[in-house]
Amino acid sequence: MNAMLWQLVQIVLVVALAPLVTGYVRWAKARLNGRRGPAPIQPYRDLYRLLQKEAIVAHSASWIFRAAPYVTFASVWLAACIVPTFTTNMVLAPAADLIALVALLAVGRFWTALAGMDVGTSFGGLGASREMLIASLAEPAMLMVTFSLSLLSGTTAPAQIVAFILAGNVGVEVSLGLALAALVMVALAENGRIPIDNPATHLELTMVHEAMVLEYSGRHLAMIEAAAMIRLTLYIALIATLFAPWGIAQPGAGAAGVVIGMVAFLLKTFSLATTLALFETSIAKMRVFRYADFLGGALLLGLLATIFLYVSEAV
């Protein structure tokens, strides 16, 4: 019963917290740039406003365009639900797998790209092609990070990786640092953050994610925006869970341990969100032709982490 309860809390938490994380990053960036900026709760207002509006659909749109927002939202939400944030005592923990998480994110990306091309606009096709370019390098890098962690802990289940690290079986590992750097680079690319994309602009020469969703409105746009917010929270939670799992409650910890785990998760989440805001205000967006260099570096770091762990295990 406790596992079911904490799983339900996790399901609600990722949806309820995601707009606040996105709003906090926007607010922090505005403050760092010397502006007042919108309140951190502004994304809640934006989603509510969009849900009240009618969804306008182009005459040339097929059922793919209408179904894509819901499929994308559901796949990203499910991926976020299998990442243990404050406790590993959840119903989906035994079935959770990092490879399945990569597949779920790929499903959402695939449907968003299909929807971008479905209406037949030039912006949609441009954004879809760039998204697939990023995915072709980001997914292998993410899999290399998964293989690195699985070589270290002997499993691809996030809950078991957390238990392995909390048991004190991991010291100072160079390979883990390389895997962390690769995961951070993948997270920046997958969420369309600087230096890959700027979520605050709609410049046709630079935008990737926004180009695919320009034709959406109303509740459809609300689903797309909510999925993007959950994806950002998911990657922050993934970094905090796999590389800084301290504070996460283990099975049998009790209610007090779960509360401590939730407080620790919130502290880590907003600390990483602050770091993201500092990073984005410190650098500029790179050219589109340099995306392959950036993500190729992430793939190389993930591959080096896997090789180092494999060699050390063999020795």
C-alpha cells in the first residue's frame, strides 16, 4: 500500500512541480539579466489560459496532428514517473529501466516531429529535421551513459542504481564524471536550452522545438508546453537521482524518511535549476552547424566513461 501511495504522489508531483521549475528558471534568468521578470508561477497561468481556449486546427492536418500532443504528454509523463525522486519504494520501480526511459522520450520526440511535418509548413519541416539531427546524436549518448551506470551497478533500473550508490559501493570515479558531463549535455539538447536552442525566442534561423509547434493552439498547445516542462524536470530529477541520490528514502524508511527525501529532492531540483539559469546567462547560442560537434562530444564522453569502466572491471 505504501508503494502505491508513493507512486501516486510521484505521478502528481512531477506534473505539479514542472511548471514551477520552468517558471523559476525564467525568473532566475531575468534577475541575472537585471530585469524583474515574470513570477515563477506564471507557467501555471499560461497553461490555464491555454486550456480555456479553443484548439484551432489547419484544414490540411490529419489525425496525427491532433493525437501528437496527447501522445507526447503521456510518454514524457510516464518517463518522469519511473524515475525515483524522493523514494525508491514505488510500484513502478521494479519495472523501471533507463533504456525504456530513452525509448519513451523517443516516442514523444517522434510524434512531435511527425506533427511538425503533418501540416506541411516550411517551419515545421525545418524544426523536425533539426530535431531528428539532435536525436540521432543525443540518444546514443544517453545510451552510453546508461551502459556506464549499468557496468558500475550491474543494472539499468534507477532504483537499484540508487541503492547501489547509497550502499557506499562507489568512490571517486572518473568515469562517473564523464557520464555526468555527457548527461548534462544531452539534457541541454533535449530540452532545447542554450547553447543548442533558445526557448525565449522565435527566430526562424535558430529555433528547433518552437518551429514544430507553431501551428498548435489552445489545449493542444497546453499539452505540448506541459510536456516540455515535464521533460526539463525529468532531466533535472535524473541527474539528481543518478549522480546525487543522497536523501532518497529506501523501502522501510517510513514517513519521516519520505519527507526527508522529498525535501532533499526539492533542494536538489531548485539548486540545479539555479545552475541552469546561471549557465544560460553566461554563454551564447551556438550555430546550427555546430550541433553535431556539441552532441558528438557528449557521445564521446559517454563512450569514454563506458570504456573506462569496462577496462577497470576487467582489471
